[in-house]
Amino acid sequence: MENGAVYSPTTEEDPGPARGARSGLSSYFVLGPLQWYRRLLKGLQLLLSLLAFICEEVVSQCTLCGGLYFFEFVSCSAFLLSLLMLIIYCTPVYNRIDAVKVKSSDFYITLGTGCVFLLASIIFVSTHDRTSAEFAAIVFGFIASFMFLFDFVAMLCEKRQESQLRKSENTTRVEALTEPLNA
């Protein structure tokens, strides 16, 4: 027990420059699977749905509360779903799950969230009490719903390009198989 023998097996003198809380945690986040414009859209979805939720939570009283409660549920759900998709895309979880299933889930989650968020924003516009917090929540809600829908359109365009590439590859293969062997 003399000279610190109790602590020697469990402590390190110098962890070194490559280790530490920030470098260890940041090594788990990669931005590879998403293109830059999709990362931007995902980040805006996350930020705007959070801002819509926060502004809605500031509202202290309402006369027709159904629209407010529906908007609250949808904005919180949109924030959590966009956070989940960002976590899946930017961590090693993406490599452990089938990429086709992740893209398909993202496709339908983004479409559903965008449509329901737009509907919630429209309902909230018709039932709000004209306070500044409600106006801010509505603006953030509409912009967030458009970001979800823009992301859906971007994914739809990517799917079309992939299917066109597959069709051109298949026709090239069929043409190669139908050519005479001695030509």
C-alpha cells in the first residue's frame, strides 16, 4: 500500500493527445452517407422543428386548444424523428443496418412528417390567439414542414436517377447477350 500501489492498476499518468472526451465522442460521428444538401436539410429539419416546439411551449393560454395540442405533438414528434434519422446516418449504426431499409424508412418518415407537420401548421393557423409566440411557432412550423417536403423531393429525385441507371445497365447487358459471338 505504500507509494500509491492501490491506485496504480486503474489510473493513467498521461492519456496522450489522441484521447479525451471530445476526440473519443467525435470519432463516432461521420457525415459520409449523406450528401451535403441532404445534411443541410436534415439539420434544418431538426433545428426548425425544435424552434417550433419551443415557441409553442411558450404559449401560456389558448381559447381553442385543440390546434395547439396537435401542433405540439407533431412538432415534438418531428424533432425526435429527425434527430433519430440524423443519429442513424451519422453514427456507426448506419453500417450495422441495411442501407436500403434506412433509406426506405427515411423516405416514408420524411414524407409523413412533412405532410402531417404542414397539416398541423394549417390547423394551428386557424385556431391560434394571435400572440407573438404563436406566430413564431407557426412560421417555424411551416418552414420545417417545407424542409421535410424538400428533403422528400430530393430523395425522390435520387431514387429516379438510381432507377434510370439500373435500366440503362440492364439494357446494356441485354444487348451484350443478344450480340452474335463471332461478330
